[in-house]
Amino acid sequence: MLVKRAEQAMVRAKSAALKSVGLTPSQYVALFELDQQPGITAATLARACLVTPQAMMILLNTMEQQGLITRSSHPRHPNVLELHVTDVGREALHTAHGRVDPIERRVFGVFSPKDQIAFREFLSRFIEAFEGK
């Protein structure tokens, strides 16, 4: 229950911060990934965001309607659509960073650098235990 409570606290804080920008946490993560990997496909983005392809399609439709992203045909594979962040999306992402970064700094600020390293190690081992690695 402790991990779930921590996740919920983080999501609540980030949701409140992102609301003023007009983004959801899922949109923020998708924009972040698209900014890092311009031109990726919806399937690749879904994997990076840890959601189903169906959930990603719903998210992308909304983001496209909001003018945050565009979809265009791949130059060599006409059946594949590439995703790109628009100027509007990039501005929203930049503003969102300004709202989310203080939350993350506050959270990690309660840990010493040594504790942060241990915390990341514990989380990695936690994930590996579920993934059977």
C-alpha cells in the first residue's frame, strides 16, 4: 500500500500543477517522450508511456485536437504515421516543466544524495522483482 499511496500523492500533485497548463499527466509524459524522440510511432510512444496502444490512440486524438501534436506519413512507409510536437505543444511542455520541476525538487530534496541513489536502487530492484529479471 505504501508504494500506491506514494504514487497517488505524486499524481495528485502533478495533476494539480499541470491543470493550470491544460495538460493531464499522461499528456505531459507523451509530450516529453515526443520531444525526446521526434517522429516516433504511436506504438513506440505507447510502450514508452507504459499504456496500451488503444489508450494511446485516445490520448493522441485529444492532443491532436488541442493542437499539441501532428501526425504525418513516414517518408518510406506510407502506412506508418510519425508523431511530432507542435509549437503549441512545445510551449505547453516548457510551461509544464516549470510547474512539475519544483514538485520533483521538493520530493527529492528530502533525501540526501546518498539516499537518492539508494532509493533509485530500491525502486529498480522492486520493478525487477515484478518483471522476473
